[in-house]
Amino acid sequence: MTDFTMPSLGADMDEGTLVEWMVSEGDTVHRGDVVAVVDTAKSAIEIEVFDDGVVEEHLVQPGVTVPVGAPLARLRPLPPARVSSPIVRHLAHEREVDLGQVTGSGPHGEVTRADVESASRPGSVAQGGAPEPAQLEVPVPQPSDTEAEQRRLRASPYARRRAAELGVDLAAVTGTGPGGVITVADIESGSTTEPVPAVVSAAKPAAKEKQAAMRAAIGELMARSKREIPHYYLSSTIDLATAMDWVRRVNAGRGVEQRIVSAALLLKAVANAVRKVPEVNGFYANGVFERSESVHLGVAISLRGGGLIAPAIHDVETRSVDEVMVALKDLVSRARAGRLRGSEMTDPTITVTNLGEQGVESVVGVIYPPQVALVGFGRVVERPWAVDGMLAVHPVVTATLAADHRVTDGHRGGLFLAAVADLLQRPEEL
């Protein structure tokens, strides 16, 4: 047996409240599956399991607050699949077949090459699809009206509270979450009425308490950062004339939904600059710096009710600018709807904050421990700019770097900001 424990969803998290189980006892789960929703001081987060297994027992019930590391459930390991030869296992890996879902037809139930080939056909269970009609040997009973109604009404406490605020009838909402669970996004997209004043009034004290707890958590983490991390700060003004011209040309032939904004370009430039100065990307813990090979950019996002959260866009260095734009829109939307994943909260290797929309021309940030750097961007403004001895008016942005002196120094930090500026002069290569 293995324990599934309350994860740490940030350096400022000491405990969490289980909001809802997304799996039942007896369910089979695989690494990366969302199994529960946990409420932290900042947001409700969907948490994933890190082991394959069967949910043997729920050890904590919804509504209970437990410290980080406390067991939430007990998992029974899945029995390993028996294969007839290493070649069969290699074939399963190539065709992305889950051997745990394959019934072996060989001696003693061993999985054969023919079993893998059959399982790799489109629509098979081992490929994650629905069983083909010929495989259904018994009729599937249809749910009764009562059962269907209960399924539609599956919603987290936060979604129910939001529905009450907006006057939305849960029975009229179709859930898009795992297993048909009604999410906050479902509630907000289905809202056609004004909020009910009496309900909103009743919910205000809880909202104020939540915001106060978030402020306290942020303050404690930032105080710890300033106490423990020897910060140094650099800034550079970057010419964006070439980059903004490129953005305009790209957007000219696109619809509104497909257009990119300068923020996506800035994020991509930061991720690519890490290749030249990798020391700014990783974690400092227990007196040792551990460099990350991947760039998971934490993006500082302001929440509607107040406060700040910085979840990650994963593997930004491998994505195109268009893909970064799609990921950015998705992340902001889910962060403000309270639908983030646990991995998005724990994986950031370097954080970017952009306060340009608020009219701020320069932002000097505080590092999120255990990260070792934070990049800030201000508002894009027009300034006199000399190019080849000629004066012109160019759009520029002030980029800042807050970095950890235990890992880098001003020279390396300066090279990093210079790399960001250089990449933005060649946006088509990002």
C-alpha cells in the first residue's frame, strides 16, 4: 500500500482543506489523474496523483483541513502486467498501449504481440478510447431520472456558492469537469441573471476572510524571501519597434481569437534567454542550487477578488509563440475560475510579472522561493530612441531582474537581460 498525501502547492502552504474527492474507493487511477480538489489560502486547486493504483480507502473526508504531508487516501498498487517477451513491452511502448489494461491471451495470462496489436487499434480501451460495440457483452443500464439528476448536481462547494451568488439553478447546468462535475466556469458561462443580493451579502464575510488569509500567506512568503534570499536587482530598457511591427503583421490576417499580444512574445523571449544563462532557472534548497532542464514559467496573475497567484506554463522553451498565447489565455481563465492543477502551482522554475496593463512602467519584484529569479515587465511606452545616429520615436519596455546572489551575480544577470533584448529584435526566430 502507498499513501496519497496532501501535497505542498507552494512554499507558503502549510495546510489545505479537502474540498471534494473526484474518485471513489475502488477506482483505478494513473499518474497525473486529477483525484481531488484542495482549498488553499490562495485558491481551490485540482490535485493529481503521482502513482498508479487502486483507491483502497479515503482517509480524509471533504471539509477537513490537514497539514501538508498528511495521508489523504491509501492506494493499492496495480499488479504488473506479464508479457511474453521484452519485444512485446517495447511494442506496447511504441504504440502507447497501457499494458495494465490489456488481457493476455498467452500461457498463464501473458500479454502477447497479438494482444498489443489488437489493443493498439483506434477505440480500444488500452488506447484510452471507448470499447468497440462487439466488446460490449452485456447491456449498459440507463440511469434513472433521479440518478441523472444527482449526476448533474455534482459540484464543489465553491461552485455551489458561486451558483448561489449568481442565482444559477444547478439542475440546469451541464458539468464539464471530470465525471460530469459542475465547475465554476460552467456556472459563470450559464449565468443569465443578476446576482441575488441576499446571497451575496451572506457570502461577503467568507470572501473577506479568504482574501485576508491570502494576503497573510503572500506577506509571509515575501517576508521569508527577503530574509533568506540575498537579492540583487538589474533593469534594462528594450527597444520593441521590431517586435511590435512583427506582432502587427502576424495579427493582420487573423481573427480576434487567433491574435497574439506582446505578453506572449515577452514570455517566449524569457524562456529562450534561459538557454544562454541557465543559472536563473531552477531551485535553491538545502544550500544547493538545482538547475531545471525545462523552463516552466510562473506567470503572476491578479485574481478578481484580490490577491495574486503565479501558476506555471510548462515547457515554454519548446512551444511556439502561438502556443504560448493559447496557454497564457487558458491559464489566466482557469486561475480566475479556481480551476488550476497542483502541478501548475509547484512546478514554476522562474516567474514573470507584467504590470503593463496597470500603467506601471517598471516593476521590481520579490523572488518566489525556492526559485532564484523573477523577471518584471512594465508598460510599453513610446520614447525618443537613437538608431544609427538618427533619432526616432520607438515603443520600449523596461525589463527588470530580481535574482539570487547565491547562484548568480550582476554579470550573469546582465547577460540574461541582454539575451532577452537581443531575442526581441528577432521575433520571427522565437
